Amino acid sequence: MEASYNILRVFAGSWGAVFLAVSFLGVVIFVLRPGSKKIYRDTANIPFRHDDRPAAQTPAANENTEARP
């Protein structure tokens, strides 16, 4: 039992750290890839889309505001 624990601990300490480092670098490269700036800028501006006027009411939104018995 203890031998398998030591094997897994050594594996996680060496190759686990390598896996996490490679995964981190992959995510950073994915985020900073060319062409993604427009997507992230659009996502960042979601709260300001209806800044000049309130968002239009939809029928589904009105159903949620009615009083229920």
C-alpha cells in the first residue's frame, strides 16, 4: 500500500507539475491568440450595450413580474 502511494506521490510531483505548467501556458496562448481581441472586447462591453436607453421588455420578462397567489 505504501509503495503505491510513494509511486503516485513522485509521479504527481514531477509529471503533475509539468502537466499543470503546460496547461497554464496553453490557456495563456489561447487567450492571447491573434484575432481574439474583438471577441473579448465585445464580451467586456455587455453591461454597456443599453447604456443610452433601457433594454426592451419581452413578453417572457413580463410573466415573471406578475403577482402570484
